[in-house]
Amino acid sequence: MSKKYRYLIGSVALAIAVSGVGETSSAYAEKGNTQKVTVSDTNKMKTKQTVTEEKTEQVFIPANSLWSYNDLGRDLGTAWIQSNYDISSWKSDNAPLGFTATEKGAFGTIGTVISYGDDSSIKYPTTYFAKSFTIDKLQSLRNTTEIKIAVDDSAIIYLNGTEIERVNLNEGGNSYNKYAQDFGNSESPEGTTTIITLSEEEIALLKEGTNTLAVEVKNHRPSSSDLYFDLTFKSYDKSFASNIAFAPGSDETQRTLNWYTGKTEHSGVVELTKQNAKGKVVSKTTFEATVADTSSGESSHKATITGLTEDSNYSYRIGDGNGNWTKSYEFETQDTEEFNFLFFGDVQIGASGNAKTDGDSWESTLSTTMERYPDTAFLVSAGDQVNTATNESQYDEWFAPEELTKYPISTTIGNHDNSAVFSEHFNVPNATGLGDSVAGSDYYYVYGDTLFMVLNTQSSDNAEHKLAMEQAIADNPNVKNKIVVLHKSIYSTASHATDSDILNFRANLVPIFDELDIDVALMGHDHVYVRTFQMLGDAPVEKVTYDDKGAAVNPEGTLYLTGNSSTGSKFYNLKSESIYANYANVTSQLKEPTYMNTEVDGDSMTFTTYNVSDNSVVDTYTIVKEPTVIERIEAETAEVKEKNNLKSITSYRKSIKVKHLISRMNLQNFTHSQQH
């Protein structure tokens, strides 16, 4: 997927949309406090985006709007792009428009199926779309005016009769009879979403009153299997920094940040402010970022915050190095001995066919969990953050919740994330370079006495996964708990349970986990909940001791937990019980979004899964690690040695003081005798 930006030197930029027969869209904005604005199929608004008392967003054309279109397979020349062209005889219906009926894109599944002609092997090369919209006052435009278009395969966009952009299409005129391949486009792009920020020259094409946007959409070749079209057009105040990824650092004293800006060579900075309990500023520290180009034509910035202390209040803001700053984002650090973290199964924005719906569900899940656990230390995502690895619209929905700027979230590479876009969006600590794919590699971090090792299951190189884990353990030899996070569930009970790659991991990773004494594996991928038995050597541990509260005491082997979808964007049905009876202790498919809270409390870890809808408990399990007799003796011996060392040191210091006193007295006596 591509994503194109053109940035202004001046104050305004623009986005485009189109209107249907007899329908004129007018710009509107909401006034009030914090809101998240999304447009439903009926073009109404729900709360979703921050606005102020001043109008900060004008939506000229929302997604799924009514469009006029001509799918008759006729050459209309160039007259049709003009504002005064009569389109009253054209058909009109709601977007997304295209074929086939099941085709999905950034704005949902096709809502209106259009014609491609009588011969499926020689489909029409071009389909025409047009829409008008109203601007009351040009001076009301905000600092960014933007078109977001989802198209399959290619498009040319015209504003008030002038071509302003080509999407997936080379230059070469606008002949009706040409397919995209005839313009020299050798590849057929699938599911492309492009964001276009208008230049000053293009904004000058706008006028007060009625404007017209016209779009011609082209098939790549005569036998193209599908066509998709929809777009949004709005003007809004855009921060120079977007898609802020706030994540755990190498240990509890660090956090990492990643953010997008328009294409720039300036690396940017992060300013960290520490406050005391009364809100008084204690210190301010600035951290330099790095910058790199992204595949979407923007810039990705990475920075690491260091020197954090537990149970403290902080805020951070991002600067461009030229005096421009984002707002400040507050966060709190937590205790490192007793803490909790939250685990989310596949979010997979866009899997339902509607990224906005999935985004709203993601925000609802985070809002629910943070209300219940406001002091959580950090979050963990099982992977498949989005449905389409290169779809920036889906990533926009992933990053939309404000909670993600306050609570650091550790992300995992899933099969739907496997592109360079993942590493462009996220800044992971201790990347090993092992188990790598185009999206990144295995990495790790430690929090208190717990080591988290995050594996990239897009790599099937189990030897490298082992090396990565051995490196993490060697760097943190004294941790009490070892947790592995991986996307593809080794022991699942739904659609992927018997996939060849799953069976490969089961045959090869399980012995490695056994050898390295991994306590727990947290997984996703199969959109179902599973808790295994304590597993050792690909079999349930025969004897597990439980205390009077039902907690497993010093269990052998590894516990494997698979999280269900945390948004409900997609669920899989359970397979036959005979497939998983030998390893699944608990499994369920409630077809409701869920999340897991993990309490790490001294010698215990408790894993509790909840339904998002009512916070009812789906399952809970506790592991207790009591010291063995040998460990107790060693601990007591070490304590005695430490006390004896302290006594020895104290005695030594006293003897030194006595010797020093005697020396001074002798010196005084000598001096006194000399004077006489």
C-alpha cells in the first residue's frame, strides 16, 4: 500500500471528496470538549477526536457517502470533470462502490456493486464518479485539508475541473480506453489507501459555495478481479506528530517512543518532565530522536527515555527541534515488585471489514480495562495490530485511543503485521536481529524480576529464536519469572490448531522452552481462548501440587495461554475436541472481546481473563513459586554471611577509630614534651 503526502510551506492543506446527484455535502464541525469524531453510514457523528471550543474539523465528505457514478462503459472525454457537467442521468448510491460484493477495503465491505460489463474477461477500463460539496467560508479551512482515498486499482482525482492527484497511476493522459497497465504500471496494487494533503495551489482551486470532485477509477487489466472506491475529505488542525507509540524500554527505568511526521530531515526531541506528588516540577530532561523515511512517504522518529524511577509522576512532549511542541502527555511509573500488566489478543483493526468499527471497539476495550486497572504498569499486544500490514488507515485507528499515550504497550509481530511498516511505527528495546523478517526481529525487556521475550513467529528459524532467548536470559540471569510472548499460538483449539507452521513450532519451540525453564507463553493468532495444562515435553505434567486456594505451587513445565480477540473484529470456531483434548485444560469461544490481567506479586503470578462487556471472569489461574529447601538454606546462609560481614566491617571501623585516637594522643604527648 502507498500513502502520499504533499506538505504546505504556508498555513493550509486540503483533502478531497465527491458528491452525488442532487446531493450537496456541506462542511460541519462539532464544538465542545474532548470528542472522537467518526462518521456513520447515515453521516452522523460520534465522539472520537479531540476538538476545542473553536471549530477544529470540517468534514466535507465522510466515508460511505452518496456518490453519482457512470458504469456504462462509455468514453465521456474530459467534459465530465467540469462542475457544470450534467450528471442527472447517472446512477447514485453509497460507497464503498465496486465489485465483487465481498471486496473489502479501508472503508468497509463494498456497499454498492457496480457493473463491469457483460464479459468478465474484458471488464470496462474506466468507471466515473462525481460528487459536489459546499464550503461556506474559505477562511474557515484549518491547517490541514486532506483526502484519504481507498482504491483498487488506480484513480485520477479532479477538483473543480483540474487534475490534482494520481493514485497508483503513472502520467500519460486520461484516455478512457487505457487500463492502468497501459500507463506502464506493471503491478496491480491491492487495498491501497492514500492520504493526500493538498498544496497551496490546489487549495486555491476551492471556492466558496458548491465545489465538485470527480474521480475516474481504472482497472489494472481487462481480467481484473475486483474494483473498490471510497474516500473522505476534511479540513482539520493536524499536529506535526502523529501515531505516537509509547512502549516499555529495556527495563523499568526506560520507555521508548516512536512517532510520524511529514517528511523531514529534522530528527526531533522528547522533553521529559518529572513532578512531585503536589505537581511541582522537579526536573526536565531532553532526549534526542533519530529520523528515517517511511514507506508511506513520511518520516518515522525514534527516541528512548531513560532515568525513570518507580512510583513517580511524569509527562512528556515531542518537539520538532524548531520550537514546535505537541501537548504534554502524562504517565505514572509503578512499583516493580508488585505490579500488573494487561494482555490483549488480536486487535486486528480492519478484520471485520470496517476499520472505524474495529477502532471504536479497540477504544472501548482500552477504556474499560483502564477504568478497572488505572495503575497498570504496561500493556502487551499479542500481534496482528492491524489486518493489512501496509494500511495506514488501520494504523490510524490503532493509535487513536488516548490511553496509548499514557500506558506503554509492547507490540508483537503478527502475520498481518509483516511489513516494514511495523518497524516504522514501533520502537522496540533490545532488538536481537535474530528471528527476523521484513517487520523486525525478536526482542526482550525486563520489568522488576520478570523477563519478557517477544518472538517474531514470521520467522520459522527456531535455532535463532533459541539464541535470542539465551541472550536475553544471559543478560538477566537473576530474574524470577520468564515469560515469552509470540503471536502464533503453539497450543490452540480453533482454525489454526493444525496448521503446518503451528506444528513446526510445537515440535521445535516446546523443547527449547522446556530447556530454558520458560514459565508462561502468551499467544494469539487463533481468536479463541485457551489455557493449557502445565506442559512439559509436549505432554501435560503428571503431578502438579496446588495450595488451598487452588494455585499451582512450583509447577514443572510451561503454561500456554492464548488470548481471544480483544476487539471482536474476528472470531474462529472451535475444532473437534479430539484435536486438543491432550493439551487444552480450558478453552472457550464466547464470541465477545476479552482481555487478560496478570498480577505479579512477590512469589506469585495470577492470570485472569475477563469479558470486556461486563468484566465477568472467563478464567483465572495462579502460579506460586515457593523457595525450595535448598534455596531457603542458601538464602539464610547468605543473610548470615551478610550480617557477619557487617559486624566485621563495624569492628574494623571501630579498631581504626581507636588506632587513630591513640595516634593523635601520642602526637599530642610528644608535642607537649617537646615544648617543655
